[in-house]
Amino acid sequence: MAALLSSVRLGALLRLAAAVVLAAAAFVGPVHAQGRDPILVVGASQTDIILRQGFTGTELLLYGALLDPRGRRAEEDYDIVVVLKGPTEPITLREKEQIAGIWLNAASTDYRSVPSFYAMASSRPVSEIVDPRTAAIYEFGLDYIQLSPTGTIDPAEQARFSSGLVDLRQRQGLYSQLDGAVDLEEGVLYSVRLPIPSNVRPGEYTAETFAVLRGRVIASNSRELVVHKEGVELAIANRAQDSSFLYGLFAISMSLFMGWAAGRLFSIV
């Protein structure tokens, strides 16, 4: 029953989006009807994701409609590609090497701006929609994420590190590629559900939707999302960032106290 209600609500949202596009096309009149590119409207089930205590992840529904400039069903069969990216961060990736039975840091490389979160979904496999050059320009797929490495390093070695970084983020649930996950209804309405794991980083996220025809991106639109903490979680995070030394002392003190209390409790028992 819950799944049926969810499906009904989704259908209503998609038809509402199409109605909005139709109304906009009718309002602007023949001026915009002269264009050849379709109108792409996007929406999201939520634009504000709150990381509360016990947050175990959520699911983000992205939906919309694709119509021609006259507000009618597009005459061509388009493909839809959706890319959701989180805030970027600089990181240093280190490789572990076992020496005499001990795991030690070996080679390393730095990255200037790595997306903390990346999810891509498409109506068909990306390799069937665009060529590698177009995929690289728009970051369509895990193989084409722009990681911005710094320093001088052998290209083959750099590729190995980048592949390892993407694989690590995949296993953490932070990177995903969902070929064929975008549902298209009558070539007009589209929708996709993207999983948001519990370990996402707070910040501003951008959901970009692209309409592709015969290997060329002919329309795009974006939606901004915010992931943030509230209440006690926000206070703790701010304290840890603003007064890291005092926060560290407090954490150590609490650990010592809890260890002492546990010892006293067991000695009494």
C-alpha cells in the first residue's frame, strides 16, 4: 500500500511539472517557439537534508519533464543523464605497503578538489548515449570524474591512484553510477531515485540534469540542495572545528573518565 501511494504521488508530481512547463510555454508565446532546443524542467523531493543523530541515509527523488519549445511532447526520443555532486575537498591519498609484516605508508599523491559525493544516473548506459569526449566534458560516469591531481607524477601511476580513489569512495557508498536507472514516461516525464548514505559531508550539492540527442547535449538544468546538521550535532561539529585543541582535551578526558568509571563499576560487582 505504501509503495502504491508513493507511486501515485510521484505520478502527480511529474504531471504537475509537465503542466508547469506547458503553462510557461503558452505564456511566452511564439517568441520561444521559434527555438529548436527543448524545455527541461527539474524538481526534487527535498532540497534540505538534515543530518540528525541516528541518520541512516535517505533517498533523493529527482524528477521533471522534457517538452519542445511549443510546450508539446518532444518529437525526438531524448536520453536523460542526471549528475549529483557534493562539495569538493583537497585530499592526500596514500598507498600502504607491507614491509617485514608491518603495513607502512608508501607512495602518495595529492588532489586539489575531489567531489565528496558523486552519483550519476542515465536512461541508458552512458557508452550508448555519448562518446568518451562528451562524457569527459560533462563528467558522465565514474571514469570521467574530474579529480584535479596536483604535482608531477607518472600518468600510469596517476591513473592507478585515481582508480583506487574512486573504488574507495564506491565502497564507502559515496560514489555511484546507475546506468539505466532514469525512468522515462512517454518521452516527456522522467524520474530517478538516488541513494544518499549516512556518511555524506554537509554542504551544498548540485543536481544537474542533461537532455541528450544523438550524442549531443541539447538542454540542461540544475537544482541546488543543502545537506546540514542541526541541534546537538551542529554544536559538537562547530566546537570541534572552532576549538579543536579544547575539544581534543575534552574527548580525552571523557575517555579517561569512562574507563575509570567502568573499572570502578566492575570492581564493585
